[in-house]
Amino acid sequence: MTLPPAETPLYNHPLPEIEAWLTSQGCQQDQSDLHRWLVARIGWDAEIIMEAEELTVRYVGAGRDGSDVVRSFKYSLSRQDLDQVIFSGP
């Protein structure tokens, strides 16, 4: 599967292409909750939820007090922008 150019807004990607992108980033889809994806990197873990209007990312225990850090990103952002803001960590 060939993804659209990285500068393309995520809302112009069909769902299988978004799923392929998340998989290519090392994310694992939760088989019991298909809109939920998990990713682990050195130093942080996150949960990505594909909502109707945005992606919500919860960085587990990333707050100064050990709380979760939650950020939301609109599908109007490009895949390139989302790569930078999501996968660079909290």
C-alpha cells in the first residue's frame, strides 16, 4: 500500500492507509477495541485513540507528577506534522 505524500492532511487518507501508517510507526492495534492503538518507545508509552474528529494521544505517566499527559490533534494536520508531534514523545 502506498501512502499519500507526507504533507497530505490525515483526513485525506482512507482508514486502511491510516492503519498502515500507525503500524509503520510501531503501533499495535488493540484487537478488542479497534480504534485504540498502543505504542512503546524508549522512555515513554502511549495510547492513540482514533476519535471521530481527532486523534487523542495519552502518554502514560509522562506528567511531572506521574500523571498521564493527554493531547488531541485534528485530522486536518498532515501525516508529517503528526509524525513529529506524536512520535517525538510527550
